[in-house]
Amino acid sequence: MLKLLGTAALAGAVAGSLLTFAPSQAQTADEATQAQRGNTSLAEVLAADGRKFDQKWGDFDIVEAAAFAVLDAKPKSPVGLLALGSERLTAFAPTDKAFRALVQDLTGKKLASEKKVFKKVAGLGIDTVEAVLLYHVVPGATLTSDKVLDADGAVLTTASGGATLTVSVKGDTVKLIDNDPDAGNAKVVVLDINRGNKQIAHGINKVLRPIDL
């Protein structure tokens, strides 16, 4: 499981405005709902099948390994928020296949194993990996699928230095527009991981980019 950090320190690290589409009355009603949610962390969910690589490209082994790598190098990183189940957040988690696509885009090579993909990702440098991971996290809000589907045009402020994402919804298809205009937009492919808890995730098919790569 990801290392637990002090709640106050993490709250300060990711404090700020989160999203623009929720009216104040709805927020008040939602706060009551949030208080009733469970405290199972996303770290617990990611670690449920063990800390290992496999050949299931639709799961999340690489993002888990990347989070551990960041916390091994930087124990006080805000990435540790993923282990604090009492802290509300929404994560958009890239599948292992999404990371393989990123590496292929950056290197021109399609790697055959998750382990090789992770090594290439880690080779970008811990600070870069940390920034990319935090760009996938919206702190302070539990955005279930019904809220996301109703959020066309919403701008979400992430834990990565205030960098933002824009939500695009067409029918039941949700895409996230990142800060790299040359890359294709990520599509949500798995909904409501860890539903019923304060921390929730949605799986996406591309790695979000906080800058133009």
C-alpha cells in the first residue's frame, strides 16, 4: 500500500479551486452525501491484486508502480493522497495499454511487457512522473459517473500545480482534453472504480499530458 502521509500536509499541498460546474446548493447537498461515503483508499484498490506486472493491459499495474516509485524517492509527495481514504478525490487512471501507447509515441517502439513499459516511464525522471500522476488527480471532489456525464465543458483543476483538464461529453462518451494539443484526447473506458467511497477513479485509454510534448 502507498505510504500514508499527514492529512494536514497533503491538504496544504493540493489546496485550491477544483471545478467550475457545480452550483453552491448542489455542493451543499453533495457534502452531506460525501460524509456518508466509505474511506477505502484508491491505493488499497490498486494493491488488491498484489504489486506485480502481468499481461492484462486493461488494468492499472503501471500507474500503481509509478506511484510507488515516486513515493520511494519522495516520501512527502502529494501522490500519497491516494492512500488517504478519508480525503476526497477523483482520479483518472490510465490503463497499462495507455502507458504503452505513450511510450510508443515517445520512442516509436511498441514494447511487449508491462515491466519494460514501466522502465521507460520511470526513465522520464521522478519529477516528471510525479507531475504526470498528479495531473490525473482532482483533489477534494468525488466525481461519480453521473456527475462526469453531466459535466460537458467543465474545467477541472488538478493536483499538478493547478494545471487544468476540460471535460467533453457527447452522448455517453466522456473525453478529457489535456494540455498537449497535438495528442489525441483520452477517453473514459472504466467507470466508478471504488464507488461508494470518498476516493473514486475512472479508467482512461490515454495518459494525460500536463504540457505540450
